[in-house]
Amino acid sequence: MSIEPSHAQDVWKDVGEHVQFTVLNFNRQDPEHERAVFQEFADRSQAIIRSLHIRDAKPESGSQLKVSIGISSAAWDYLFPNAPKPKELETYTTLTGPEYTMPASAGDLFFHIRASNEAVVYECQTQFQRVLADITTVVDETKGFRYFEGRAIIGFIDGTEAPAVQDAADYALVGDEDPQFENGSYAFAQKWQHDMPVWNHMHTEDQEKAVGREKFSDFELADHDKFKNAHNVASKLEIDGVEQKIVRMNVPFSDPAAGNTGTYFIGYSRYWKVTKGMLQNMLDQSDFLLTFSKILSGQLFFIPSRDLLDQIAEDDFH
């Protein structure tokens, strides 16, 4: 078997018009029962998604629904104590730099749901909860949206450094280095809250130096025109002289009247060590984005392939 995108969940760069990120914890009261319910969910979730593709289909474009379902390391141990585990799946713990930290937070199950229709997002999460509500507790529920031109909430084009869609599979999907978990992906989810008045008070030229690109055109600045801790400098990771890439999305969220605005970052990668290295670089170099932001949460999840979800549903994964 080899990497086959059609067997993977939706771990591609596609922010969607309406987005929901949900993190749940198992109640951990009855392992056998909760495992059985999750096996039922592994089956029902795929049927729910197929049904919504039909219900939401538009003649010109079809359904825009995309869904990723992830399992944390702690949940993996709870659900499948005697089964193999993805090689790089671990419980994310707080990363620290000279000035800032990236805190870890709780989370067993993770959902990344996006569509062009908010009703579809609502219906998908609602039907998921019909199966899971009795055995889980909600840790976080964040609704995101597509900002103008798909830009990040700070006004810059998002995802320029991410691989093109046609090249994404090799960066996003586990390959034959871990055959049992091929076509899965490591998902790192992180919620940022921004002090937008501080950011908006900056001159555009300084914002560009902080990000490393021109705001309107997205043209990359020369190195000497960037701040030393510009985001596209600090987040860059090279291994053996080769720049590494992941599929990354920055999704805006906001309660604008309350002034609670931020970015939900999701990064999908073939190797967790790549994403983790990027995060540590951002801390070590005090990425400028950290100067006006507070990180509220962070956890690592594994996104099983559709084939593995089928095995789980059929109680054929031991």
C-alpha cells in the first residue's frame, strides 16, 4: 500500500466559509461501554458525512463539507490499550522559549468541520453529539469563519508557505514509514487570542516587517527588510538543509462586541516532529506574533485514515 489521498480524511488546505473546531473528553467512567460507543461513532460519522454531502450538494460544485476526526494519545491508550499506536503520537506538553510558552490543554477527541453552509456544519456536529454526548464532556467549541479573501484575521494572506494542493499529500499523510497508520495525519490544534487594538495601531510597514510579507500583494520581503523575529522567519524549519512543510490553516474567530478575537491554528503533518520543530523555533526566536497574542490551548491528535476508521467500527483493530 502507498499514500493514497482518497483514503485519507479531509486534512487539506480548505478553510471553508463556516468552520467549527470541537474538543471533547471521554467521561472515563466505563471503558468498555465508551469504547463500544466510539466504535459505533466511527461507523455512523462516515454515514453522517455521506448523507450531508447528498443533502448539501449543489449542481455546480457539489457539497463543500469537509471533516477531520482526531484522537489524542491519552484517548488512544484509553480506547485501544492493547493495540498498536502511531509512531509519533504523544501527549503534547507545554513548549517553552526565552519569553513565551505554548501551553498544553486537555482533549481526547477533535473535530474540524467546515462547509460553505453554516447549517451543514451545525447538522454535522449535532448528529455527532447524538452519538457521543452521553460518554463525553465538551472541552472547547470554537466557531470560525472565512475572512476577506481568505486572509488571516490580522489582514495577511494565509498559508502562502503551505504546500500546493497537488503536492500536499506527501507532507500531510503518513506513508510506509508507519504502514499500519498510512494515510493518517498528525493534527496540532492551537487557539490564539489577539490584542487586536495593539496590532491595528501598528503602521502597515511595521506589520509587514513583523509577518515578512507585503500586506496587499503577499510579496515576500527581502530578509534585511524583515524584523529578525518575523513570523515567516521564526516559523521556518529546516532538517538536513531541506525546508519542511505542513498543511496549515489559520482560521479567524471572534466575539467582536466583546473584543474577543483570535486565530484557531490547525496544522496537519506527516511527521509530528516537523510541526513541533516549527513551534519550538517560533518560541526560541520569540515570533513577533507572540508579542500581541495569548495562546489559550494546544493539543496533538492523530487523524486516522478512513480505512482505519472502518477497522475500528468493525472491532477489527487490536
